[in-house]
Amino acid sequence: MEKYKESLHSDARQLTIYARTSPYISRAFYHIFGKKLLEEGCVDCSYVLKALGKGSYYSRLNSQGSNLYKLYAKSCMTSENIEITLEYLEAIAGNQDRNLSPLEEEALVYWIFLPYTSTNTPKREKKKEYLIAILNCFAPEWIEKYNGINEESSPKQMDLHEKNNIIYDAERCELELIDSVSGYVKDISRMKQQDTGRILYFRGHSRFSYALLPSIKRSPGWQENENRMYQELIIRCASDFAQCQSHLDYLVEMQHYGLPTRLLDITENPLVALYFACCSSPEDVGEVIVLQTQIAAMKYAKSDTAAILAALPVFDASFRTKLYESCINGIPEEEDPEYISLAAKLAGEVKSKNPGFEPRIKKKALLSHVFIMPLRNNRRIIKQDGSFILCGLGDGNGEGNSLRGLRYRNESGKKLIFIVGNKENLLHELDQFSVNKASLFPEIDDVAEYIKLKYNGSDK
């Protein structure tokens, strides 16, 4: 090992040893990096690895009343000497007897790497090496803790690498950088040929850090008030829902206009997903998520499972929580009087829109998520080759929903992750294939915006 790497690894060990008596440090690294590495096998480290300045941490921490603002004072000089770093931490933070706020944790971790913040390539390499070394030092403790909670999906060890500011566990993940449309299409074609019994779907995220969740799951307030939002939009905009015949129709219409729902947009067209990964946040690493399911598991708009899950937003949070708790109590459906009562109410709501519905609802169905191919009666869905994942009660007090298991895995069982870097070039390539804002958003205002930008600055 090169001498500078030996020094960085020694510093990483000293920092993690210090963190045993100052656990706020290990908690900060866990919340920012560890949790995502354990759950997903990868984490976006751009905010540390990019050559950025101090930002506004000083003023933001000061306004929050945090003494950690002193880390960013001019008198607190950052240093590559770990002894000086730890002396500053001891003097300013000491043994915190409280949990730090997310902002404090972010600022603390960022400060630790400030000595290596530079556009200078050797400095960046040092920062990357140091971060991986620190994460490797914390990893055994994280894995041991995680194993006691999530035994089925727990990693046994980590082999950490970095690509385009993404740190990933090579034991569980394989990262592919999309640098051309043609190369990407070849990769997808090869994946489709390998398993003809499955169907692939795609979703583009403009930021790698985005979670794979339907919008309703992204805010506790939205989860708590799902039924209120659902009912209020129908009441306020009744004419827009005049043609809706099923609960799923209502959800699709709400999704179209931006109301948070338990639908997750996906597409059968990999180029559409690539466009969405590139069309915003140009400085951030994007991602194309590949999802897979058995062809036989696909559901259509008229399916009973779709009808059941789509009716859940009609009920308030208390009802959904009770229903979830009944689903996981281990009692068979026919022997569970509370579940029978709750399921009967849900079945009655489903039957109100679908008179032919057979009122038999399995607990397993309520906890699931299903791939739905909707009716092609919406111009945007048609243009985007759109489908949905409809999420049920999930795995967290009736309001979580883990979709990680749906991600595509290669022959060795590793999760395949497509990351997107040079977005501008890829958008130009996609435009040559008529994949652009005008083609994917056929409403006149979106087409007009595309034309305006296309000819902006033209000499003609």
C-alpha cells in the first residue's frame, strides 16, 4: 500500500476509535452513508467528494442554535493532521449527550473532509480513499447491528468501491455508467435476452439519492392525510373525474396532475427512463432503475388485486394502520374477527365501483405491490409507454413499502445499477431518436416550451 494510503487508513482507525467515546460521530456517518449502504448497497457521496466550498453551514448552524457552527469559524483551521482534527472536535463538540439534527450531522461529516476539498486530483483521490477507509472501519459494527434486525437481507461483509461519486458494495452491486445511448440499449437488449420469462420495467431518477418510493410515502403528512387529499381533490375538481369508473381511474388521474398517490410511475421504454434521469439536476448523478417481474405476475386495470389496493386511499390512516396490524398478526384470515370486519368494509368500497367483485381479500394481497398495465386512455401514458407499480400497506406500520426486491439482478445475484453522468450529451443523443419533452409531454404548453428552448439563441 502506498505511504499516503497507509497514513489515511491509520487516520480512519483513529477517528473511529475516538467515535466509540463520542458516538454522535458514528451516528452521523451511519445516517448519511451507513444506512443506505446496508439497505441498498450503494450511496451517493457527491456532497463530500465534489470539490465544493463551505457553503452556508456557519450561518445555518448558528441560526439553529448549534455550537457546531464554531467548526466553520475562521479560527478553526482544518487540517490533514488527525490529531489536530480530534482536538478541535473535543474542544467544540466534546461528548454530545444528545442526537444531532440532520443539518448538524451533515455539517460535521463535511467538515471532517474539508482539508481535502480541492479541484486538485491528488486531493480528491485522498478524500475518496479516506472516506472509504472510514466507512470500512465503521462497517463491521453497522453490519453486526443490522444483522440482528434484517437477517434475510443483511450483508456479511462489504467491498467498497467508488465510481462517479457513488460508493458501492461490490459484493452486492454492479455499477454501469451510461455514457452513450447505443451502449445503454445494447446492455438492455442483452438483459432482456437472458430471461424471457420476466418483463423489465424502467424508471429514471435525476438524482441518485432519490428513494424508490411512490410519492405518498415521501412525507409523513401525506401518508397521514392520504384519504383527505384524495377526497378533497375529487370534491374541488369534480368535473375532471367525471369519466372515472374505478378507484384506479381516480388514482391515475390524480397522479397525472401531481397529487401524491401510492402509484409509482414506470415505463416499458428504457429510453424514456433515461430521459427522466437526464432532464433535470444537470450537476447531479442520475440513475436508471431497472425493475423485473414475472410476466404472469402482471396485472391489468380490471384485476381484483388492483381494485383492492386502489381503494385503500378512501380510508383514513387509523383504519389502514389497524388493517396492516391485522395483516401481520399471524392469525389466519378466517380466524381473525377484527380482520374479517375491516376487510368487509374494504370489500364493500371495492364493490361500490365494481359490482362483480367477489368479497374475498387475502392478507398477503394487502401487503403486496403489483405491476399494473393501465388502460391506454391518456395521451401522456401512451407517449411514455407508461405503467405503474401500485403499492399496498407495505412493511412499516402500514405506511412503508420496500420495493428493493424488485430491482434487476444479474446472473451472479448482484443488483445492477445504471448511473448517468454527462446528461447534456445524452439528452442531445435522445433528441436524435425523438425522445424529448415535446414527444413525452404532448400537452401544448410542454410542446411550446420545448420549441422555445430548441430555438433559443438561434441565428435563424
